[in-house]
Amino acid sequence: MIKIEDLQKSFGKKGVLNGINLDIPRGQATGIVGPNGSGKTTMIKTVLGLVKPDSGRIEVNGVKLNGNYAYRHQIGYMPQVARYPENMTVNELLEFIKSVRGTEAIFEEKLVDHFGLDSELEKPLRVLSGGNRQKVGATLAMMFNPEILILDEPTAGLDPRASTTFKELVHEEKKNGKTVLLTSHIMSEIEELTDHLIFILDGKVRYNGPMQELISKSAGRKLESAVASMMEGAGV
Amino acid sequence: MKTLKILEYEWKDLFRGKWIIGYGLIYLLLTDALIRFGGSGPKALLSLTNVMLLFIPLISMVYGVLYLYQAREFVELLLAQPLDRKSLFWGLYGGLSIPLILSYVVGAAIPLGSHGILLSADAGSALMVLGLGAALTLIFIGLGFLLGLSFYEDRIKGLGFSLVIWLFLAVLYDGFILFIVYILGDYPLEKPILAISMLNPIDLARIIVLLKFEVSALMGYTGAVFNRFFGSWVGMAVAFGFILLWLAIPLWRGVKVFAKKDF
């Protein structure tokens, strides 16, 4: 469960998050949409403790965030741009994160197998293609079987096959009762993987509700046009 | 200890980069050449000191800054894991400073040993030169980290400032002091000059070495003042104290900035 109350953050004079309030119950798969620069990534980073909010309150599974870190055991995060230490091989990276995390990576083999990373394991990360790096990122995010999955534009660099595999895996996790937070600009993906939608604009939550409701409100149109009309309605 | 895990990884990564071995080799060749040409007396050690006082701050600070910029994604990746920022900071700091110190110390110690200096009467002075190099490495990596964190988004500025600071502390500083002495020569300057020399860790290291060797001719203005004011042992102790302050303050600031930073 993730609870956010009146979250504010500005970089210099520019307010990026202007009072976000959210309550994401356990086991909910939530899609976060919004135009570029609306604060999606910043919001995710505050939940991870990477960005320190100016004010407001965040709770993850009942733990209030105040610079603590143990709560991140329950989170698997896949960043938007996956860049890793260049000289390290994939295997070393996985081992290293395992040792830092100190927990067992029960899904490691399965994920490596699913993504076809076997042949890449001994290669240094600098020679990996962007897509393969994304796969490494997905593996890192999911292999510890965390309760909460935070995926920031996960399929952006993936080929269709990997993207399908990835979606299947997320689907499976969802079925197992994981809380999933996913940002994406691909509406079909949001529609496919999540059942709850959050629309963020200018650092504020403009819509927060079940996906079905939004689609039915917009008279049976597709999610894409529903979200597009929300953006237009807000004057973006 | 998670710091150790990070340290171990950084260590591997750095040695794989190979340039750190080159860094040690430079000291090896240089020390060897200095001993061959300057004889095995204190002269060679003084020359080594001069080279060290110039290079170690430059390499340490510039690499400290660049290292932080280069580790950016890595830092983000690690901070998304259950890991506290303090452990990460010390892991990064130790992971860079220990290999740098090792390649300097090993590089310089091999010729010092093979030419018998480490077994001669100058052994104490030689160890002091090695130790001061290590201290300067720690200080300037700390300064580099602080600069890198302060200008995290603006890499050119971070690098530029570190070069300017180095230029000022290592090269221009003596001229600056002489200028003050020249302008204000009619006033009692001993104490102000003493205070000013505390503000430069490179100068402090130089003063310590020169006090140890008791070569007042090479001491420069600040060294001579130091010597007269404190006598060599007290002078050395005071200089050491300030070197420790130079180590502690930037690192303390660095940890603070790192703990509050947005990544």
C-alpha cells in the first residue's frame, strides 16, 4: 500500500509536484499517465526516496518515509533509462545487487531465461544493446519477488517479443497480488496491464479512478482518446 | 557491511579500467629516475615531494569530480535498493581513495625500497612523504566529491571549479603570499601569514616535509615563519592538526549534501 499526502516538490522556482494526494491499495495495478514533464517520474522517485520532497508525507506499507531505507526491500524499481556501470558484466551486476540487497533472488533464473539473457550474462554492460539493458533492468526489478513493482516506461526500448514477454510477466505478478505502478505513453499497454488509472498534470492528480469508469464515461471510446481529451480539456 | 560490498565492487571496476595501474607506474618510474639522478639522499625525497604536491591534488580532485558524474546512474540504481546513503557515500569514497593511495604508495615505495632508502636513516622521512601523499589524496578526493555534488547537474562548472581551486592552491598560492608580503611589508605579518598558510593543505604538507628535513632555504616564506614561530616539532604537530581538519570538513559537508540530494 502506498499513501501520499499533499506531496510538494520544486526544483528551483519550478514546482514539479504541487500537492499530490494518492492512496494506492495493496494489489492494485495502477497506470500513471500524463504529458511529458508532468511530474510522473519525480513522484515515483519521491516514493523511492531518490528525491526528497519539500513537504508532504509518504507511507509505504505503513512505514512513513523519513530517510529510512529498509522499506525498499519491498520495492522493485525499473527506471526509465537503464544505464549501468560499463565495465561490469551482467552476471556481476546481478550478483552485486544481490549482495547489496542481501535477499534471495528467487526469480533470477526464470527471468534470465524468459528474456533470453543467457547469452549476454558474461558480456560487459557497455556492449549490450539498449533493449537488452532494459531486460537487465526488468530482471533486477523483479527477481527479488518484491511486493511492489514500480515500472517507469518499461517497454520503451524493448522489441515486440521482449515486450510481450515482459507484459506476460507483469500480468503474472499482478495475478499473484503484487502492487504494480506503471507509467507509460503507450495507452494500449496501460489498458492491458492495469485496471486503475491516475492522470497527472502539472504536478497534480487530475483523475484517479478505475480505468473502466473512464472509458465508459467517454462513451465507449478507447483509452487513448479518453486520455487525449483529458489532456486537451486541461489545455495541454 | 554494505559499504564494504560497494567498496569491493568499485575496487574491481577501477582496476579493470587499468589507468590506475598507469598512475602507479608513473610514480614508480618518476621516483626511480629522481633517485638515479639525485642520489639516494634527502634530495630525491624532496624532489618526489615537489612532484607529489603538484600531481596528487590535481589527479585526486579531478578524478573525484569525474567519478561522481560517471557513477550517476550507478548511484541511482543503488539508492533504489534498500541501502542507506551514508554507506553508499563511504563506499564510493573508499572505493576511489584506497586504490589511488595504493597505486601512489606502492609505485613510489618500490624504487625507494630497491635503492635502499627505506632501510637507510631517511626511512622516516620517506614514510612521511608517502603518508602525506596519502593524506592529500584523501583530502582532495573529498573536495572533488563535494564539488561534484554541489554542481551535480553542471559538469563543466564542477570540473572548472576543481581546476581553478587546484591552480590556486598548488601554483598561485605562493605568489599570492609573496604579493601580500610585498604590499604590506612594513607591518608585522608573521601571524596573519601563519593563519593564511593554514588555509592551504598543499602548503601545510610542504611545510611538514620541510620542517622534517630542516631545509629552511627551501621553505619559502610560510615555512620559514612556521619554523620560527613554532619550532619544528610543534610546527609539525600544528600543521598535522590542520591537515586533519582539511580532511574532516569537506567530507563532513559531503556526507550532508549527499544525504539531502535529489537523484
